[in-house]
Amino acid sequence: MPEENFLGYAEVDPGGDIERTAERVTWTTMERNRVSHVSLDKGVGFFDGDFEHLLTVRITYSTGTAGDKGAVWLIANAVTNFRDFVYLGTQPGLAIGFRHDSGGWKLMIWEISGGTVYSGPGGCPGESHACYIIGSGIYYLKLVRDEAIGTFGRFTCRIYSDPARQNLLHTLHIDLHSKQDFRYIIPLTNYKTAASGFEWSGYVEDLNLAPIYLSTVTTDPATAVLPTRAALNGTLDADGGEACDCGFEWGETIAYSNITPTQSKTTGETFSQFISGLDPGTTYHVRAFATNSLGTSYGADRTFTTQELLIINRSYALAREEL
């Protein structure tokens, strides 16, 4: 699924601090006394069960050391200022945001459930909650809810320094305290206190609520191998998030040179293709492939050998018939 289009989101911006493009939400010198947020209603129970989200964040400017917070990713069942979530605990949700104090900016993780605000283990200096001290760089996040872990699941934030999400900087997590489903996605909400004097700037971009990955596929052994035909078999182990076109490359060498028609398959499904016109007593190479919108992945190379063609000597057959 492509990244979210922020131009379709709702916006509350009394200070004129927010600018949106399709890919990015930017806020500039936003004061803490403003009720400012950007949101989209996905429908009741949209965020139900396991999920994986990707987003990119950066804090570019701040003043003061007031300890104020702002969220750069929040799923909830109401849209309001961030203080209602992480200070008052009046709205349930899961959140990723920032806290600013004398120690600098800290990226943090929260669960708000049953009127209580929870954070995970692993506090940074001067902070009892799970957090990671950041600089002014760009951070690439992967957010995962896995309901198979523990009683109600685990919410994890993995922080990377690169867009490919290969260089992991830190991991934050919360073992969740209740089963909660949500409808709103909120890529920005300000903390909102009565006092002024604190400002912050930054952006969120490339929010993907259902990222696509390369598929994984297995080449299974060929079956029904005869002198001139065989059945090629494969299994789509993981589709990467969308249906894949699956088929086979085959030939007498690992250059293959032949490609079968494809079949549309999803995770866990098998696929087969009969091929004919083979030479008897010949070894062939085959590998399965699966293609989604991100690209093509391949299974391992396998070989099979066609049967020898059985030739019956007619003279011998007649002699046997005369006995």
C-alpha cells in the first residue's frame, strides 16, 4: 500500500503553524498553548489486531525546557490535544511522541488504557519512562503491534538511522494492558497547556499503514516426472502484503531460458505448472518466483531428471509371442 496522502486529512490549526503536502506534515514554531492536530477517521475498528506502520520524523527546532510533549503518531477513538491522552489519561490510545526538557528531545512510547498512562521499560537519563534521546537528525520508525505476545500483545517502536531500516539505533516496547481497537490516525497533535513560551518545529512524512515487502517463495520438488513432461511445484511462504504473480523459470542450465505462465497467490498457497516437450533422460533446473509491486523474489534452484524413454525391441516381442 502506498504512503498516506495527508492532503485528505482533517486539520485544526489556530496558529497557522501547519503545512501539509501529500507526503508530509510540517509544523513551524508551534506554541504549547494551541489545540493543533491533523487526523483522519479510518472507520470503527480499523486498527484491529496486528499491524505494522512506517513513518519518518524529525524535530528541527525548539525553545525552552518545559518538559512539554507532542505526538507524531497516535491511534485513538477521539481527536483531541495530546495532554488529554498522556497527562489526563481521559482518552485511550497508542502513541509515539516527543518530550522536551533540560536533557533535550526524547522519543517516547505510550499506551493509554482504562484511565492509566503506561510506558515501557528502558528509561533514559532523568526519565522513568521508555525513551530514546535524539538529535536533530532524521529518524525512520517501524511501529508494530503483535497480539500473539503476552496477554494483550506488545507494541514496539524500532528506531533506525536509514530509510531502508537496516541500521537499528534503539527499540522501545510496551506489553499492552488491554485489547483495544481504534479508528483515528493522528500524525500530529500538540500537547496544549495554558502557558505559552515553548515552541517546537518538525515534520512527519511517508506514513505507510500497510507497507509492502518482497515476497518469499520456495521451490518444491518436481513431481509426475515422465520422459517428456513434469509438474513443477512451489509454495508462496510470504506475499509481502499483497497477492503475488507466481511461476517458474526452467531450463537445462541455471540460465533457465523458459518461463511458465503465472498464477495469483497469497501467503501459504501452493502453485504448480505442467511443462512438456522435454527430452528423455535429461536433467533440468527449475526455480520458483513470486512478484509483487516491490519486485520479484526467487526460490532456490532445484533439479529433476526426466525418465529414459523405454523402447521395446519388436523382434524380441514377436519371438516371445511365438512361445
